[in-house]
Amino acid sequence: MSSIYFNEEHLMLQKMVREFAINEIKPLAQKIDQEGLFPKESIKKMADLGLMGIPWETKYGGNNMDTLSLVIAIEEIGKVCASTAATMMAHTSLGTAPIAAFGTPEQKEKYLPELASGKQIGSFGLTEPNAGSDAGNTQTTAVLTGDHFIVNGQKAFCTSAGVASIIIFTARLIENGVDKGIGAFIVEAGTPGLSLGNPEKKMGWRGSDTRSVFFENMKISKKNILGSPSKGFKQFLKTLVGGRITIGALSLGTAQGAYQLALNYSKERSAFGKQINQFQAISFKLADMATSIQAAQHLVYHAAWLKDNNQPVIKDAAMAKLFASETAMRVCTEAIQIHGGYGYIKEYDVERFFRDAKILEIGEGTSEVQRIIISKEILK
């Protein structure tokens, strides 16, 4: 099936990332999860391989590859460690993409080389405590005062904020007391008035740094605004379309990782004198898991292809994210069931995959939000 979408370059990338993931990332995955460790060593090695800047122009230190290449890399890493894949995904699709898409030439020259090379990590702040899926209800404000903004507010659930060199965030643009709409801004770590909360203690993605970001009378230059001053929200929505494709890729990786564990276990475990995969109850589960994964691959790869070919992709990206994330949850649930009691024990990796899967139905907009987007598109 992959031959429909993949060219020789894609296949070479897939082979390289798969071998790297198995040899370098997989041995660390359980420790990263158990101790809540940020995968610093793996991220550095990924940067050395050029995996932190796959889609960006070579003049900025990227590899100038397509969205499908990014999907392939995230999928392969996601098969062994969701925390590492999520870090790469958020850095590329959310922490760097807005600058690549909407930044001024000066902003690109300043920030992209360090981000594309992986020497620095980017973070993305959209969600607020009182504005989750309702991102239009942004309450953080940026008040224009002369040649700078004074920012006050809070962002929640910011991936990699604690290790990021820059954070891109949205805020209501206030000028002369008038609300001009939601703008997007770049802020560098260490800026006075910027502070970080403690890392969130999460059920899954435990090696991914997630925390709140606080702005208290933070002063930033007008040069820090990203793209059109009052179109920050639309820019972020466009960024999220790409994010849905990449979280679909991570969903694929998570589902495949759990499926392979279940398949292997079904060959090793015997009951009533034969391998458990010889029982119809188990073989049917495996058949359904494999079918759902292949269907999800078609949706995710097709959405990536549409984006790469500048075709309308809003509906297809939402469909890919919706189906792939729900597939990951179903597959991981069935993988636990196939393992029986052993699937509930932390020494078995399938337990980790199960915990990592749930956030996939929540991040980049819940499954309910994706259904709203899809219905709006098909009812136009």
C-alpha cells in the first residue's frame, strides 16, 4: 500500500528512521516513561540525522522534504516511543511551522536555522485554562504601548515549553483600548515577565515536557508579532491543519507498536494446548486491528499528499486525525485484552502504549471537534 504514496526517497527515509528508532530509541523508552525523563539524548541524535527539520528549506538548515516524509518519520518513532515522537511532532508542526509559514524574512533568518537544525526546540501556546477547544475565547492580552506590547495571561498544556528556546503564542491584540483580534507572537525563553509552571504529571507521554506558561507584564517588541497582526488566530488554525496530519501519523505509530506487541504475544502464548492466535476470538481481534490500521494509513497518507500538492485538506486532515486517533485507542485496548493480565503490568510495553494512546483523541482538538470540522466541510 505504501508504494502508492512513497517514492524511493520516502522508502530510504523510512528504513533509516526505523533502524534508528529500534536501535537507539526503543532501549530508552521504558525508562523515559517510568521516570518521566525528557528524551534529551534521542532528540540530539535525531537533530544530527536532520529529523528535527524535515520539511524546512535547506537554506535554513532543513531537508526540504515533504509532509509525507515528516509523517513517515513520526510514525516510525511512534512505534517505539510516543514521548519522543510527540516532542519531534510538536517542535516541527507547531513550534516551527508558524515561523516558516508566516514569519518575516528577518524572523526566518533569526529563528529557523537553530530550530530546523534541532539545536533549539520550539513550543506552541494556544490552549488556555478557560479556552480549550474554544480557542477563539483567548483571554491573554497584548496591549500595544509605543513600539512594544505588554502581555498578560496564561497558556496551558504547552508541549516542550520547559526545554524550548522560543514559544509562539496567541493573544488578543489591544490597541488604544480597542480589541483588534487575536495575534500570534514569538517570545524567547528568559524574557522578563515570562515564567513556567511545573511539568504536568500525565497519564501518558510522560517523557514529553508539558506545562503552563505565564505572562505577567511581559514586554516584547512589535517585531515579535508573527504574520498579519490581526490574523494570528487564522494562522494558528492553518497551523493546526498540519498538526492534525502529524498527530494522525503518531496515532499510526502508536497503533502499530501495540498491534505488533499483541501479534508477537499471540504467537508466544499458549492455552489449551495451542497458540492463542489459533482461537477465533484472538485471530478476529488481530484481523480487525490490522484492517483499522491500514484504513488509517490511507487517510493519513492521503491527507499528507493533498497538503504536499496544495489541494484543499481541511476535511481530510480532520478525518485522518479522527480515525487514526480512535484507531490507536481501539487497537491499544484490544492489545491489552490479548495480553490478558500481563497487559496490565508495567513491565509489558503494551501498558505504556495504552496510556500513551488516549491523548491522541484529545490533542489538536478532541474527536468531537474533528467531527464538527468534518461536518462543516461536507455541508458547505
